[in-house]
Amino acid sequence: MPQEIRGESTAPEGAIGIVVSRYNDSVTGKLLRGATDTLARAGVADENIDVVWVPGGFEIPLAAQQMAESGHYAAILCLGAVIRGETTHDQHINRAVSLGITEVALSSSLPVLFGLLTCDTLEQAIQRSGGNVGNKGSECAEAALEMISLLDKMQQLREA
């Protein structure tokens, strides 16, 4: 039987960084609360969570990159909400942010989680930030904890 390696939802040794967009803050504030509540339940102390607010979704990757380059964080959560308007502006923002977050994760070898809601309506965003569809901020925090643990286990295997 093949060896399986899975991450666990336990508090990491290092700090967790969270980048959150002020734009659509009625939604992003709920994402942030979901993330911090999930981290607290896992045993992450408040002093090990740093929250950086940026003006909008487009600014998330740069702040995440600065956090990653600091060497201080075990993972970075990126939280925002881009809601479709009357133009295609949302599509350009969503594409740029998703590519930027991916680039930060791959270049830093850190878990950099995509918690950007890309919704057609405000109602959808509300549902995904603590409504009937869960809370994407909480999901990001859970994924961050698992990825930190998983990468630690993979590193131990490489060193063995």
C-alpha cells in the first residue's frame, strides 16, 4: 500500500499572515472573522496572527509577497471580495489577483491561500462569507493549517 501524507489542523510554530481587502469590507470583515475564529480554535494565539489591510483586491498579491519575503510567516491568507459590476473590470482584477497569489506561493514555497470571492452578486458574496454556503475565510484558515503541516511532513521525508 502506498504511503499517504496528509496535513493536520494544528497550530504551527510560526505566525500566520492575513492580507484582507478593505473594498467590500462588509463581506471581507466576515471573511476575516471566519479566518481568525478558525485559527483560534486550532490553538493559534492572537499574537501569532498579523492582519494587513489593503485598499482592494488588486493590492493583495504585493502585500502577500512582502509578508512572504519577511520570512516571519508559516502561511499567508489572502481575503477579498470582487463582485461583478456593469463592465468586465472584475474579470481583470480576479485574473491578476489569482495569478499574483499563485506566483507568491510558488516563489516563496509558502502556503499562500486564495480567499478571494469572485461573485456575480452581493448576495452570493454574503452567502460565501458566513451565510448558507459557509465562510471562505474559515476554509482558507483550515487549508493553511493543513498545508503548513503537510509541507513540514514532506520536508522531514526529504531530510530522512
